[in-house]
Amino acid sequence: MAYMDWTAAGAVEVTGWFTVKGDAISNTVEVKMPVTVEDAWGYKKTVDVPVTIKKN
């Protein structure tokens, strides 16, 4: 899940989305998911976010 601190100064709700593509995994996998954010002026910032995927 992704969370936002709505009490933070200057917090603004913006419509966005995640694209998730799945592959079969055996158990638990740790990956770096690239996340790109673009602001209103077109500037982009990409950061690799560590994510743990657990098989149900």
C-alpha cells in the first residue's frame, strides 16, 4: 500500500496510477521498483524504491 501524510504542509491530492506486471515467484522476493514522479512543470525524478513481494 502507498500512504500519504495529508497533515503535511503543502500536501496536495493528485490523480496518479501504478502499473504492476507480475511474474511467477517461488516465495518472497526483494526488488527495487523504479518510481518516477513528474511535477506540474514537467520535471521528472526517478528513484528506486525497495519492495518486498510475498507469495500468498
